[in-house]
Amino acid sequence: MIRARRATALLMLATLAAATSSCSADISSGAAPDDPPSSSSGGADQGPYQPTDDDRADIRYLMETRARALDDEDEQAFLATVDPGNGDLVAAQRTLFHNITQLPVASVDYLVEDASGLPPADVDGGDPVFRPFVIERLELDGIDEAPVGNTLEDTFVKRADGWVLGAETLAGDYPEGEEPQSWPWGGGVPIVGARVDDLLVLVDREDREQAPELAQAVAGDIDDDAEVLGVEPRTDVLVDATTSGSVRMMNTLDDSEAAAVTFPVYALDEDGRASEFGGMRIKINPEQIDAYAADDFVLKHELSHFLMARHAGAWPTWLSEGLADYTATQPLSFAQGPAGVDSSYLDGLRRDLPTKAKWGLDPQADYLIARAAVTYLADTYGVPKVLQLGRAYEKAYDGGDADQLTARVLPKTLGLTEADLVRETWALLDTLG
């Protein structure tokens, strides 16, 4: 992750959406603020509506119909699954349909776990409502290795003609920590995409002129990073530069706004837990798009994470983030980049490597120290040796704190003690003045 104004922040792993007992308000609900929740067929005293087996089967069939309509690109059939009396919901679902059907979708379906209902959204009228646990499973062709799961807040209402979708929470309106993993098509905003090879870049439709340029920039930066790292370039990634979702999800530990973040996404089981690796995503703060044309440091940093993501999970944070910063600044010297480096960030700090446990509490200093450490290693031993060090961490990693392995892994791999690396790192930092 890169902090805005070209200073870097931490790499975030995807926070998996889970089944919860809360429900957020939605433009699709349509109920007046003072209306009682329409959660039963005969009044609040009767309690929540208890669906029959036939009701549950009808809702599952409804979601199968939605998936078939997306596969067939049949807008009429898709919207026939939506409550026709709710104009806001119909409009949002029409946008969702067009957003999804323009994507390179390899497969899409819905997992409906209806053993117990969750608190439903408010829906106009006194008809029965029910909210089962729903997971959208969508795989992007050429990008994903498995269908990626997004846990949705879908409330269904039983109208005279049967069950229909009565409310669906938009991306960005979920409670904190419960957002779908990656759902740029679900924010109620029309989006467009541009591709270079497998790479897919998504932007808001109003920014469609920027999509091809951004896609070309990302593809070029992938090639540059791959050359620095000495690895094969790959383009199986979705770059999301839409306004879908909440910018607050991209804040750093010091609550500053991030410019970009790289993270993995996963297939989910019926309980909403990760079952297998799905693919990679890069989320770009849409407010920062214009800055990338003038300075590609942010993208190069994130793309380094993307290229190394399948290997860097067991690395200490200083090594993975320092390598991303080093890669992004090449061929500049340590003192030349990135712009905005201020050695005063280091005043009063203990001379040591930043640990994962405290990473992000002082992000300017953390990233500067990490880049200095990796710059010393790369300049002294070469990038292949830095990657060999990373593989040594992977081999020794036992699921605990990777920082605890440094005293053993560093001398064994490079013949360098941790104290030696700290001394050389700060010697390089001292050159900043």
C-alpha cells in the first residue's frame, strides 16, 4: 500500500467478509425512517417470518435465475427477479447487470445458505421478508484461479407473484469490517474496463477516457518491475480504480488516506471462510488517478507486491515492503527517490529494523528504514540474493512472527548478522543528512 503524496504505507491482506448479525441501510430499501421493519407477515408481535421449505427453494431458484440471466446477458430476466415497485433498487440492479456483463466472466453463481435467517433490511409493505446468507461467486477469465466469493446483504420479499429481491446493500455501505472482498461492480456506479493481455483495469464510466491509458501504464510498469526483480512478467490481476466501496477501507494505521493497496482474494465456503486462493487485486484510490500519469512510483510499488505475492507471505514486513520500494525507485539512487523523503522522520528513533508488530505506527520512518535495508542488501549482494533471502524465510517459517527468524536466517543465507544489517542500514540513512 502506498500513502497519498507519494509516501508509502503497508501492504494489507484482504479482510474476508463474514456472515454477521447486522444489516446496513440501503438505497434499495425505500422504507420511511419511522416505518416499522417489515419482518413479518402479520405484525411485529408475530415475530420474524419463518420461511417454509418451499419458500427457501423458491429463493434458491430465484438466485439461480439471476445467475443464468447474467450468463445469458438477459437484462429482462435479471430485472424480473427484483421487486418492481422499488425504483431505486431496480435502477441499482440494472447498473449491476451492465457492470457484470461487460466483464470477462468465466463463471458466476450464488451460494444461498438458508438454514437460519439474518436481520433483514426494511422493505416497503407488510409482505414477508427473509435474509439468508448469500455469497456471490464470480471468476474472471484470465485473472482468477477460482471463483472469488463476496458475501452480500440480500433481503428477499414475498410479493403476490412470489419471492423477489427486496433490498441489496451497495458496496461501501456495509458495516466496517464486513465489506465484500472486492466488489467494484456492486457500488451502484456504472463502470467500464480496459484490458492489456489478461490485465483488467476498471474505472467509473465518467472516467472512461482514463482507462486505456491507465491499463497501458500498469502493463508497462509490470514489465519494468519484472526486469528489476528478475522474474517473469504476469498480468493476471484486476486493478480497481472505481469509486465503488469505501475509501476508509484504505486508511493506514495512522488514519492517513492510502493511494493504493494490493491484496489477495479467496474462494469462500458455505460459512464464508476462505477455502482457496482466488486471485489478486490492486485497489487504487480514485482520487489519486491523475497523479499516476506524472509519477508511477505508487503503481510500481504495488505491482512489485503483485509479482511477489505468491512468495512473500512469510517474509518480514521490512523485507517485502522494502523490496517493493526499492523496485519502484529503480534506477534511481537511494537519495534520489521517492520525492518527499525527509530524514527528520528518523529523529529520536531506536536504530533497529521495523518489526511487523509495530509496522505502520510510524509509516514514514518504517518505509524509509525498510527501503534503506533492502537497498543495502541489493547493492551489496544483488537482487537474486535478496529473493534467496526471502525464500529462506519461507522455508523456515512456521506460522509465527517472521521477524523472529532474522537472527537465524540472515547469517545462514548471506553471512550477515542482524546487527551488521542494522548498522549498514543506518549508515545509508545517515547519508540523507
